[in-house]
Amino acid sequence: MRYNPLLAMHQLLARRAFLKAAASSCAGLPFLFDTQLMEANPLNLPIGLQLYTVGKEMDADPFGTLKRVAAIGYKEVELSPLSKIPAKDLRKALDDAGLKNPSGHYLLPDLQKDLQAKIDLAKEFGEEYMIATVPWVPDPSRIKVDPNKDQLGFFLALIKSLTLDDWKWNAEQFNKVGEQMKKAGLQFGYHNHNFEFKSYGGTTGYDELLRLTEPALVKLELDCGWMTVAGQDPVSYLRKYPDRYRLMHIKDFHKGFTPRTSLMDKGPGAPVPTELGRGAVDYHRIFAAARNVPIRAIYVEQEPPFTEMPALEAIKVDYDYLKKLHA
């Protein structure tokens, strides 16, 4: 073929343009890849918030608080049984903020008193899961603290008084409530703290619940922080009972605490709450195990007091941590 200088120059320029474009595209790939990673989270689920975390803020300004929660990036919330806001106002505040509410916490005596009304309320809020926040006892009158004068004192005395028979009674009640919820198209569950792991001659309240509740009727919300405080390993429970867990509470405590099964213990070595990623809970391990479990929702729940920053600042630190964490 006869050499054509014009054609050769055109081919050279075209090749240079192609290489420049290719180099530019490749240079952008790491940025795009990193951005995708930063937009992800360990289980590829919407990051939710348990509203107990911002309880004081909710009481003062529910509409403004929920809008700030949504502005941080949270997509879902879990209702607290301590909310003082009328249901109608709370539902409007959630809708205005664009927040979904797939799960709510309830007290067992409230469920026993008027279960159908609570089921109807849960459906009104779009909930799929109704979670018992704490256990109860068959005869609350045995607790020698007046709940009308000292609600926290009554609750702590009730928890301290729990016997193995009480845990068996709770399992029975959970099965009954769970059966009715299942018929209504909802799922009942139980949320742990640390006191469930108190030993009763070779077993614990938590293990009794696992043994005595029907798996289809009673699912579990794993509070990873409280289980760790109790000296237990969330990974072990996720691996041993993968079909029981559906929801997770994500919280952290500063390193150096002494494992304990007493709630609200302020003695030496007591757990001190902190923001995610700044404490003792190894969420890399936990989320790696949770990837093999049918988890449906994750909720940030930071315990008060908020000593290092206000709650609404703390939940942003928590959110940013989860956005960058990879199992």
C-alpha cells in the first residue's frame, strides 16, 4: 500500500484521542468504585434508627427531629414504647419526613391487655414486626415499688426479681401472642438486653426463651451491644440459631468494661455507651456472620447518656460508620 502522510497523521491523532479517553475512563474507575463502596453498608439494607435513641428530642419536637433523622440519611425507624406522641401526630411526622416504620417495640402487658388494638395500630404504621421490649412477670404486685411514683425503679426491681419460672412463663406468653400476630399477618419478636444471660443453674433466661418458644411464632431482634456486655458472642448465636434472627440493634460501648448481666449497674467496670466504631463491639465479625442469616432490618440504637456530643450529632457518627463498614 502506498504511504499516505495525511492518512497516517489522522490515524495517529485518532489513536492518541482513544488512549487519552481510555486513560481518563480508567482513572475514574477507582473513584467510582470507592464511591459505590461508600454508598453501601454491610448487609445492603436501609439503615434504621430506634427512636429511643432520640427520645428527648422526639418529645420536644417530633416533626423537626424526624426530619433531621431523615436528612442524615436514615430511611427507616423503629418506634419506642416510651413515645408520648399521639399516634395520629406520629404517623404524620413519619410521613412528612419520608421515613418507613417496619418495626415497633411494645410492652408485654400492653399486648396482653388489648392485643387486637395494638395489631391494628401496628398495621396503621406499616409495621411487619412487633417486638417485646422486655419480659414481664405473672403478678407485678409482688414488686414492692410503686410504678406511678418510680417507673424506672419498678422496672429495675422487676428485672432483678426474674426467676427461671418467670422466663418459662414469658415463653408461654410469647407463643400465645405470636400465634395471634401470625394470624394477623404480622411477626412477633423479642429484643434482648444483658440481663437475659443471668445464669440459672446451667441455663439462662435467653436460652430458655430459645428452647421454649416456637421458631415460627417468635423471632429475635439481636442487640449486639448488650449481648457483648453480657460476655456473650453475637456471632455464636447467629451461627447457632440462624433462622431465629430477623432484626438487629447496632450499638457500642467503650472498651474496658467488665462483662455483667445486671442492668443499669454503675459500679467499677460498668459499660459506658459510645458512638459506633469507638468501642469494644467487633461489627466486622458480626456482620460477616449476619450475611448468612435472613436479617430484614438493622437499627442504630445508642444508649444514653450522650456525654461526648448531642444525640442528633451522635446518630450521624453512627450512620457514617455503618455506611463505610464492610463485612
